[in-house]
Amino acid sequence: MYETHGTVVGTVITSPVTRSNAAGDEFLSFRMASTVRRRDHATGEWRDGSTLYLTVTCRRRLMAGVVASITKGDPVLVTGELRTTEYTTRDGIARSDLELSATAIGPDLARCTVVLERAPRTTDGGAGNPATEEVAIRSLVA
């Protein structure tokens, strides 16, 4: 009921991996990092600030698009529901992790260019309908 929605701009830092939960549902996850950059007004130089690390998960149709399009090192924009997951490590240490359950993922066009590869149009009346057209994105990191 009180989900926190947000968009994070960052870089994929692990290869996307398909997993299953205890109920047998498949999902895809990867880690991403988002580093704050600020300009030092005294020197005019850009400096890195703190880095936010989070786990991104996606399911169903979005999962297939990420598998075909996103790899480690890609600059991305991820939108979805933010939540904290708590767990205990094998050593018995309690930890928490920030997770973003993605509803949309795309390339960050400020840091790369992309080429859209569209599937051939169908003759079933779905031509031009984004819901029925498959689009693969190949990222060309700048």
C-alpha cells in the first residue's frame, strides 16, 4: 500500500543472472551502482561523492528484454519499487540490502548511444503496436 517508487541512474556492475525463489518463480537480478558527482566550485573539477549500491530484480516480460539487452558495464536508468530486504549471512551476521523491483529499465542516453533492432512487422493486425512489436536494444557505450 505504501510502496516507495523511484528512478535510479547508474551502471550495471554485475552480469544479470536468472534465479528462482522458494515458490519456483523465476526472476532476473543484477547489482548496480550510482555515484554522485559534484563540481568543486573552488577548483572547477568534478569529484565523485558517495556511491549507492542496490540489487535490481525484474520479472516476466521485462526479464526477457533485460537478458537480450543489458550487460555488465552498461549505463542504465531503472524505475520501480524500492524496498529494504533483511537477511542473515552464512556467518550469522544480520545484514540489509536495498532492492529495486524494476518496472522499466533502459539505457542512459546521456552516456551511450543505442541502435534499435525491431522485429519484422506482423500481418496479424499488430503492426505498429508497441505491445506486439519486439524491440531489442544494443548499447554502444560512449
